[in-house]
Amino acid sequence: MARRPRLRGGALLGTVPFFAYVTIFLIIPTLVVVIGAFTGDGGRGFTLENVRALGDDHIAAAFGRSITLSASSAIIGAVLGAILAYALVTGKPDGLLRRVVTAAAGVLAQFGGVTLAFAFLATIGLSGFVTLWLQEHGLDPYANGVWLFELPGLTLVYTYFQIPLMVIVFLPALDGIRPQWREAATSLGGTTWQYWTRVAGPLLAPAFLGSTLLLFANAFSAYATAAALVSQGSPIVPLQIRGALTSEVVLGQANLGKAMALGMVIVVAVVMALYSLLQKRTAKWLG
Amino acid sequence: MARVAFRWTVLAVFGVFFLLPLVAMAEFSARDEKTWPLLLDWPRLSAEYPGLAEGILSSLGQAALTALLMLVLLVPTAIWVRLRLPGLRPLVEFLCLLPLTIPAIVLVVGLAPVYAWVNYLIGGSSQTLVLAYTVLVLPYAYRAIDTGLSAIDVKTLAEAARGLGAGWATVIWRVVLPNIRSAVLSAAFLTVALVLGEFTIASLLHRTNLQVAIEALGKSSAGVSVAVSLTALMLAFVLLLVLSLAGSPRKERS
């Protein structure tokens, strides 16, 4: 008994490397962002100037575009992903097809960045495979201007990793739907329409909404794909941060980037909090 | 019947959407027939595209070192916390999952001053990125290892070993570790796949890796950079596909 406290101290010693490492490379960077967002340039005292600057036209517009891009790619990804997931659950639960598709979805959901940008350049870039094919057949996708390097293009490219992510996160909820519920609805005289709007729909709604939020956060944090695709201007927040980081010496706005970074963290944190709230609600019925 | 038709139509449409970019990459990179043979000829590749060769070597080094550092840091801690400090588990889990809510672009902003010190103390080698990557892969690696540890009775194994006179190092290294081999392997695989695809941190901290080299090359020789992209992608694809197909039958739903 008397040895207990000493032993506990010794046990804590074993976790020192982990905590020391996480402090230096995770906690300190986070604090740098949070504190920097409220610090004047040159480290002079507390200020709200950086946070107020988030309201500037070009930054507010970038946040607006980031949110539009994330929301539209999340909604498109969620709807299409849900359809694909539903097609999978109508098949054999342990069939080879389902295993291969979920495995492929796991890979594609991680697929982003430069490689993805280049994949789309090779596909519908100005001399891409599909572009050339369409032009040979008298159709020009870029007749009304090149949209690949702007928001519509980014939305299309983002759906390439959003749909697989939706399949992964939404599939467990669909699996939770029991066939007995449908039989119960049918035996009570319900139609298919009534089953979907009164039984399955309300049960799946929290899971669907939660998954959409996760997709939103995923698109909102993405940087590499946009960085490789967009070379002119900084339409979205991550690219604005790049601008602030690479030209901070010139502009003397070192901490504006930190304020934008803090803004991103807050948006992601709020979305993720809502997500875990909905996740709990989903677990009640479809756990 | 309608259901079967629906299923195959949906799968066919999505299949085309997801395969098309891969096919396009293959076609695009084969337009110049010299591209693919060049990729297989390492001496010529490193002579003609030294930046790319450097990026490839950097990424391979980073992947191996990150996996090593992640395992050294995470596995003993996860086992130790489970055995001796269960009260700390929520904190460790919170810290490990925290990078999920911090976008890489935000982490870079905070890492810049930390890396000013890294530059000062160890220098500006591209391998120093390993320090940041270990944080980046923490959520994925932690989940894999935690699942592995939940599947076995760590406490009983440790008590049995301790009762037979084993020290803590022996318990972790020779008793628990062999039992979570597949979890450790999947954490390492995920780490390698993530590191091979990393761009944000490397490019903004002015260091090189595969993705940075591909991006730089994209402006001058699009064919070669698309070919390398496709190769890297296929490598990650095979790695993760093997992982998820090999992992799924064992984790049968109860």
C-alpha cells in the first residue's frame, strides 16, 4: 500500500515521451494559432484587429466561397453516396462485390491532393481524354469558358472523394435498418411510399444529416487539391492562408493568417460537434 | 428483378465515373511513348529529372521513418496506458483524435514557428517532416492499434507474464506486441499510404517529397508527372486494398 504513490509516479513516467511529443508538435502549434490570432504584428499585445479583419471583403468572400464549395460538394456527395450505399445493401451482405466496393471506397476517400488534381487535368483538362473525345464529337465542355479551375470544377473534383466517404460512413446506418420493420409496415397495410416517408426516412435522417456534415468538414479542410488546381487567385480560405503564409513578410500581416486558421478550426469544430450529436441520435435506433 | 437492375445500373454508372480519371491518366501519360520506359529506368530518370528522383527518395524515407516513429511512440504508450493508467485513456484518445479537427493547412500555420526551431537544431532536411507527419497520422494509427488492443485481454496476458517473472519491457515487446501484430501492420500501412500522399505541410514548409516534386514537374512535363501520379496512386491503392480485404474477414461482425 505504501508503495502505491511511488509506483503511480513511475507509471506516469512511461507516458512522458508521448505527451512531450504531442505537446511540441500538436498542442504548441494549436496554441500558436489561437494566441497569434489575437496578437498584434511583431508580438505586440492583445488585439482584436486580426479577427476583425476576417470581415474584410476579400476574406469574407473567401469564407463564403469555401462554405459554398464545401456545402455543394457535401450535398452532391451525400445524395450520390447514399444511392450507391443503398445499391450495395440490396446485394449480398458478405458478397465479394460489396467487399471490393467498400475497400475501393476506403482508398478513394483518402485520394486527394495533387494526384487527384492531375487525374482530372488528364480527364477534362484542356487537352484531357474526355475533353478531346467530346470535341471530336462536336461538343465543347468549355464553350462558355474554362470552369475546371473555378468553383464548379472544384466541386466536381471534390465529389470524387466525397462520394466514397459517404459510402463508408452511411453504410453502417443502412445496415441497421431491419427487414422486419418493412414487413411490419407492409402487414399493417402501408405502401412503399409510406414506409420510406414514415419509417425508414425518419430513422435514417439523423445519420444522413450527420454524414453530410462530416463530408462538409472534409471538403472545408481540404487544401492540396485546390492548391494544385487553382494557380491564379485565392478563391477559398485555405488558399488565402497560403497567400498569408508565403507573403507575410511583405504585407506585414503575419497574424491575419492565424486568424483565418482559427476561423477554419471554429467552423470545423462546430460542424464536428453537430456531427457527434447526430451520431448519438443515430445510435439509438440504428446502432 | 427491378432491384437487381437498379443495383447494376447504379454500380455501372459509378464505376464509369470512378474509373474514367484513372483511364484518362493512363492514356494521357502514354501519349509520349518515351514516358513509361523512362520511369522504369532509374539512372536515366534521376539524370533527367533530379527533382523528381529526390522527391521519390524523400517520400520513401519519410514513409519508413514516420511509420517507425509512430510505432515507437504510440504502441508502448497505448499498451502502458491500458495496463497501468486506465484513467488517462480518454485524454490519450482525445489527443490522438485531435488532428482530425485541425485541418493540415491550419497545423502548418502553427508548425511554422516550431519548425524554425527544428531548422536551428537539426537542420532543414526534408526528413524533418517526419516529426509533423507523425502527428498527422496519429488518429488513423491510434484507431487501428486501439482496435487491436480491444480484441485481446491485455491485462490477463500481462499478469500471466509478470507472474512468470517477466519485466515490463518483456511484457510489451514479447507478449502483447506479437498479439496485436496485424493491428500494428495496418497502422503502418495506413501511415505509409498517408505519407506518400502528403502535400500541404511539405510544400508550405519548403521541403520536398513526392507530391511536391510531382506538382513542380506538372508545369513543365505534364506527361511524366501524370505517369508518376498514376504509379503512386496505384501503389497506395494496392497497399490499402490489401489491407482492407485482408482485414475484413477476421473482424466478423458479432
